[in-house]
Amino acid sequence: MTPSSQPIDGKARPTVGRASRTRRAPTRQRLIGAATEVAATCGYANLSVAQVIESAGVSRSTFYEHFVDLEECFLAALDGLAIDLIERLEEIEPADPPSVGPLIEALCEFVGGDPAAARVLFMESLAAGAKAMDARERLQHQIAALIAVTSQTDSDNDQAVSAVLENLVGGLFRLFAMRLRRNLVDVASELSPVDLAAWVDSYTAVMTEPDREPAAKLLLRNAQPTETYELKTLPAGRHGLTEAEVGMNRRVRVYTALASLSHEAGYAHTSVSGITADARISRNAFYRLFHNKAEAATKGLELMLEQVIGACASAFTSGSSWPDQVWRASEAFASFFATARDYCYLGLVETHVVGDEMTQLIYDRIGAFALFLEGGYRWRPQAQKLPRVSSEAIGATMYEIAFRALRERRRSEWYMESLPQFIFICLVPFMGHEAATNFVAARSEVDR
């Protein structure tokens, strides 16, 4: 096993005798295959030991001879799928001149050729908890390293380049998840490997220049936070508020409690009882407002998205040029994340755990953010040749950057300090490396 093909859960496998391994492997593989098939068909949220053993044709006791629990079985499935994918990608011959085209084509072939495996690897891993998400990120790191090799970028000695590559791979993963969620078997029909490679190459081409100075290395001073809904406890006795105002206050208290508890312990471990206690409302009041916890989470996300999209749109229109508009909108975006991390964690990290309605809601909004980039296609003649998927891919990449930062519990200041990196990724395909870097450097100085 090559270093890049090590198990993505980071754990060494127990050593067993040859006879034991031969006897046990077929059953173990049947269970892993069954878990993959059921998760791809029904979703991880509906996966159960009963379904896995029925599909594999074994007893419950046999299942527990091989796995401690369902999570370990699913992680083993992710492990096998990731190793298979990496081994495929490692077999690709480098292109001349250097290009990520063959590697991107192989990724798309994997998704189109085995959509069940791809659905588990790229999408259901997001619903399976922290360990599965960790495994997904390790796979992204491995693929980013392969892109560095095929494009001949020096990611080993340049942390900024390595970060950009991992963010781009994260964007590709998110695009695949968005398409697979719509049950598109022929992913290449909507995500052309040629178009995706052109988008990635628009970054990697400039990373090979010896005199590059990535804008991602620049820092920006902290900005004033975006104004958000101010939570107020209802006063005792008569308060003079309308029924609608009382209802909104209670809803926001529920959203805030649900977001805070989910950020602390995870959505799956957050109960309605805990939410009502933290929000200081009765259980009956909760169920008068929402049918269940998932509806409360989805409605809370709608409120969050309404605020952040409104703030970004207002900031965008105040810009003096298209790059400045992108800067201002991104500044509002980063500022919101810095001040509403509980909401953002629930809305971006726990999306697939909450359910389909919430997942569809957030993926639809990626398209709304992509509209801010439409002006880029008219910025210079070269930009007109960019594939239209570029703006959606950038939106997906921004999602992944925020997703990873929220999972890593980044401090509030990180979002504003990293703003130049966000802008760099947004502008480079449209403006080119030199113009984008100069703009970010000059704009950062203005705001210091």
C-alpha cells in the first residue's frame, strides 16, 4: 500500500493470520458493500444495521464480529472507496504541457461510472458525523497533492499554494455532491471535465510562475461586524407586543438555542427538551411554532440566509467597480460569519444531517451567491472564454472554505483576516493573477 493509499480514517488495521483473513474477508466485504449500497439508496440518515445485514445476507451477530457499530462499518466503506479512487488517480500519466485535465476527467468518470459509490464518498459522508467528515477532508488533501504533481505546482514549499489547491478540490467535491443529490447519473452532461479542468487550470497556471506572490498571503484588518437580529427576552407581565412580534421573538430564541446546542454537541445530539430549556419556552409553545426539530433548523437557516444575502447584496451595490463590489460583498459575508458562527455551523456543517429540505435550501443559495460573479465574465476578453460553471464552482469553494473553518473552530477574527484569500479565489479566473493580486494588495492598504 502506497503512502497516499493509507486508510483515510487514520487508523492502522489489526493484523490477523492468513487463514483467518481469508475466511473473514468475504463476509466483511459483503457488509461493506451492503452499507455502501443502502447508504447510496436510502441516505446515511436512514441507514441501519438491520438493512445492512439483510442486504449482505448475514446475521446480526456476524455483523458485530466484524464491526463495533454502524459508524465503523460506514467508515470502512469510505476507506475502501477512497483508496480505490486514489489508486485510479495515481495511475494517470502526467500531461504535457502540465494540466489537471486527465485527473479531472478521471474524477468525473468515477462519479459517472459508479454514482452509488460517488454518492457515499462525496455526499453521504457529510451526514455521517465528524469522523466521516474528517475522512472526506483527508481525501481532499490527497487529491490536492496529486493536482500539485500533475500541474507541477510547488505546494510542498508554499503553504498558500497548498491551501488554494485544497480549497479548489473542496469546491469540486461540493459540486459533485450538488449534482449527485439531484440523482444525475451522467454527471459529465452537466459538469464537463473540460470545463472543470479549465477552471482549476486558471489557478494552477499562475502558481507555477517563479515571481508569483499570492494574494492569499496578505492580511486585512478586522472590519465592523454586520448587524444581526438582536435577541431580546420578553419582559414579565404586559409587554405591549403584537402576537406577530411575540411569535418572532420565540422563533429566534428557538433558532438561537438550536444553533448554539448544535454547535456545542452536534445536531443529532440536540433534543427538543434541551432547545426549549435553553430558549426558555414551553414544549407546547415549541410545537405550536414547528412540527419538529428539523423544521426549526430549516426555518432558522432561512432567516440566516435572508440576513446574509441581504447584507451582501447591499454591500455589493455600493462598490465602485466589479472587483470592488466583490470585495465589499465578501467583506459582508466574512463579517456575518464572524458574528453568527452558531447559526453558520448549523446551516453549513450540519446541513446534510438535518435533512433534504435544508440541504436543498443551502445549495440553491450557492447559485444566488454566484450571481455576484457574473460581472467577471465581462471584465476582460479572456474572461469571456471561461466556462460558465466557473462562478458556481467558486461559490461551492467559498462554501467549503467556510465549512472547514467552522469545523476547525476558527476564532472570529480569522474570517476577516482571510478575506484576501476569498477575494483571490473569486477574482483570479476573471482578472488574471497579476491584476487580482495588485487589486487585493491595493484594496487591503486602503482598509488598513
